[in-house]
Amino acid sequence: MSLLVVGSVAYDSVKTPFGIADNVLGGSATYFSVSASYFTDVCLVAVVGEDFRKDDMETFREKNIAIEGLEKRKGKTFRWKGEYGYDLNQANTLDTQLNVFADFNPKIPEGYKDCEYVFLANIDPDLQREVLSQIKKPKLIACDTMNFWIEKKPDSLKKTLAMVDIVVINEGEARELAGEPNLVKAAQKILSWGSKRLIVKRGEYGALMFSDSTVFSAPAYPLESVYGISVSIA
């Protein structure tokens, strides 16, 4: 089994009531790839800039993540800056600098096109559909998105959601995308656009998975203290 992951590799700066982290390795494709590498072979497609650190490139190699599709281009790596209050379920975006990510046009290496499982991490929904046009016969497709694309390209995003099996978003994004404050009604509306499952991330409260006829709840494991760690030592 092989898993193709296409999305953002970024440098994040995050402030919380408990501390500050500046220019740390982030991006939806980064975290998904590292997590998935414990269970299967992962093929990564993303773009980074000239400022991308060698140590961070080594992070992927240490996890045996295939990086033939990790393109390095002239310019700066995508950067995101955000802040959390004591409600760690909701991020406040302070700055988004797309940089080389603004012109990202994913080219799937020939050896990746036979991947049976595809995760479309957080990128422009137009590009998510372009990626799918390059994959031969995927068995299962999942996608992620964020408030940036919900606000900038809602119609394009809905087209993408109609082409995937599983949608993964957080609670605030589900409400914003559906224009519905009630989470159950929001899930039903999103599913009506074509996907088979919706997974709603709820931070410290766990996650919910919706289908057209079922709801599954998975609680989070309670911890007294929570600390972020670098993915390089995860």
C-alpha cells in the first residue's frame, strides 16, 4: 500500500498563553506525512524555498518519506503566523505569506501516479483537482482545507469536495464552510455536496466522523500538560 500526500510544507510562528515558537517546521503535508509514515509508505509532493533548512529536509528522510516530489524553488518557503488563546481549538491567523507556494503547480512524479490512496492536504482547491487528474486509479481520496480557501475560493472548494471520499476540517471551518452554526446540520450540508465521510477535528474534545446516516465520536486523551515538539523527534 502506498499513500500520496500533496500539500503545504511551511514555516510556522505560533503564540499561545504557554509560549512562543518562531519559524518551526509546519504545514499540513508535513504533519500528515510524518504521522502516516508510522503506518505505511508515504510519497510527498510539495514546494519549498531556498531558505528551507537541511535539518528539516532530513526530517523526511529519517521517516523514510519519499521526497522525489518535494520541489525546491527560488524564493521563500510558505509561512504562516497565528495565535491561540486559552481556547486551543481555535487559531487566529495573523499573517499568511504564500511565497513559492503561490505559484505551486504540483507535478506528480511518474512513480507516484499508481498510489492507491491520496491525501490532498491544504492547498488551493483548483490544484487539488489538478492533482486528481494525474492519478491513475485511486481507491480512496481524502482532503483537507482551511479558512483561507473557504473564504477565498468557496465555489472551487465545493467542486473538489464532490470528488473526494473523506473531508477533514476543524469545527470552526465546518461551520464557516456550511454557513451553519449547528455542527450536525453543518455536517449534513457539507456531505450533501458529494463526499462520503466528514471528519471534524475538535482539538481537546477529540473528533467526530459523520456519514449520511451515522455519527462516530472519538474523545481526546486528557493530559495535565501539553507541549509541542519538533516533528524531527516525533
